[in-house]
Amino acid sequence: MWQAIRSAFPFALLTGMAVLFGGPGASGAAPDCSVAPTGPSLELVYRLEAGEEGVTPRTRDEAVEIVCERLRAIGKTSGEVRLLADGRLRVVLPRIGDSQRVGDLIGVTGQLYFYDWEPNLIGPERRIGGHPGPAAPLGVLRRAKHEWVAADRDVSLPMNKQLILDGAFPTAYGAVKLASERESREPCSACSASAPRFYMFERSTHELIAGPVADRSILGRAAFDPQARSERVVFRVPVGTVVAAEQPTNSLGAAVEAAEPGWFALKDRPAFSGNEIVDPRQEFSFLHQPNVTFAFTEKGRTAFQRVTRAIASRGQARATGPVTAEEAEKLSGRFALIFDNEVMTRPIVDFTQNPDGIDGRTGAQIAGGFTTVQEARDLATILKIGALPINLALIRE
């Protein structure tokens, strides 16, 4: 489901305005979160895992409240949301209409973070894509291309070429392995995750089997049994490092949904989070295309200008005099939105147009990329209500 929503995010950073996100604030009659619907139903059972916060009685109750609020916001008037005795979360919906879409919306964690991109790249990613302007070192770039060829990724495709030049790994395995070698920053109140994350791969093919999960035991025998580990490999990504996937984009900047993503390991140092967004609403562009607009909180506006000013300042330092628009684009750094471990967009901050960064006083918008108005509304609904403090891992449907 999120593959449909995420197509909303390709954009370029506009002069004086960031192109980001918002929501409609739709509302309906409150669902009954204690009585299961009658008739055919869809039952979803989720395991509760540590996310931005750990699993506690408070965060469990908050998760129930947010799920109920999401149901209200999308106009569902019946549904059961209940914590089970074993700590899992059970959701029962009437199996009518778009019950599957609603079920998908329930399980989205909805954590949005904003990153100053290049300084948070690590390892070979940073040597290749961490310094806009200069060409990447040939040896490092050659090894990266070899990894892409070995992973059976077509390095002649323009969209893959760009990911390679940005420093992306061709598979999750490379990014997760790199991330697992980092030192822990635990505890880290400013990180997007408060606990380590575990990933499990097929040892021979490096195929991602499971993860990220916060509880190693969820991975079963392969997490502990030496015999099982002969077929599986488990990596622990420590607090302070995050792994994110990014879909390649076409010449128009739209995500290519059928393509395989590139993968990055990053220092988990977000500039600020989606908590600093206010008044999101779904609107239409002058071409009558769905978009969404929002404003920053005062704290968010200050953080947004601070980080975009830092990016613009680095771009100015790289320029040795007057530059053309094309040269400025190559020298400008990027500002990234990461939503639930997916890089939604990495627009440049053009230092010639925004030498002091972008103050965000006029708010921001996402323009283009939505295939339907409903996609914009769904994403906006999640962002308006706010992120779940913990993760919901679907274990039965």
C-alpha cells in the first residue's frame, strides 16, 4: 500500500518554499473500538515492537488511541481495536469496500524525519556521494559498480547510474552490513530509533528475509542456533545508525515503482521530525493536480532554516566564483525526507537562490506525484494524526 502513497514525494525544493506534505483532516463518526463489526470481517493481529519509544503500558495505550483515530479520520464507523492478553494488538474491520486499504493504513508507523543528507552518509557512500561537485574517487566508484553488476543490477540504466553516483548500495545487505559495523550511540533521544534493529539475510544469496525488527527473538532459530546460522546471517544495526531504501526516479523525478531500490546506511542524526508540522491540508495545484500544504511550528521553522542555511553555506564554499545554474545544481547539497525508513525525496538547496537557507514562513507543499486524490488524503491523514510511538508488525491476517 505504501508503494502507492510514496509516489507522492518526488519534488524539487522551490525558492522560498519547501515542497513536502500535508493533509485533509477528514473526519467521520467515531468507530466503536470495543465491539467487533457484524458480518464478514477482516482480522489483523499485530506484534508490538519498540519504535521511536519502547513498548510500555503508556505507548501501548497510545497506539490503540492512534489506530482508533486513524479509523475515525478515514470515516470508518465500526471496528474493533483491542490489546490482547499476550500484548499483541487485534484489529477487526468489516470486510466491505476498501477494508484492505484501511488495514494497510493502520499498520503504517508514520515516522517522518528530516536529514541534512551528505554529512550523514558513511563509508564508501560518503566518499562517492558525500561531496557535491568533485568527481568520486575512481577506485571507490569502480568497486561500487562491480557490486551493482554482481547484484544483477543494470548499471547502464540512467536511474541506476544516479543511485550509484549518490553512493547507494544495490541491495539491503551491503547497507545493513556497513551499518552493523558502527558503534552504538545508545542512549540517543534525538535518534529516530531508540533500540537496535535486527535484519536477517539468506547467507548464500544475501536476500533480505526479515527486518528491521527490534526484538532479535522474532527472527527465530536463525538468531541464536549455530546450525541455523549456517544458512542465515543476522546483523544488528546499533542505535545511532539507520538504514533506508530509496526508489530510483525517472527523468521527471517520479519514483519508478516497479524498479528495485537503492540502499543507504546513515548516521541517525535527524535535523527535526514530523512533529514540527502543523495545519496540513490537501489542496489542488493550478493544473488541478492533488497536492498537500502545511506550515511549520516555530521550532520546526527555525530548525528548517538552520539546516537549509548550513546546506547552502557548504554549497557557497564549494563555488570558486560566479557559477551557472547548472554548476550550482552540481555543487548544491541535499535535504532529505525519510518516512518509515524510506527516502521519499532528496531535493537540492540551491545556494544561489537561497543563500541564507529557506525560512519556511510561507509553509511548504508537495506538488505532483499523486496518482489519485485518495493517495494524498491517506498520506495526509497519517501525518496529521501523528506517528505511532511503537511499531506494529503484522503477524496474522
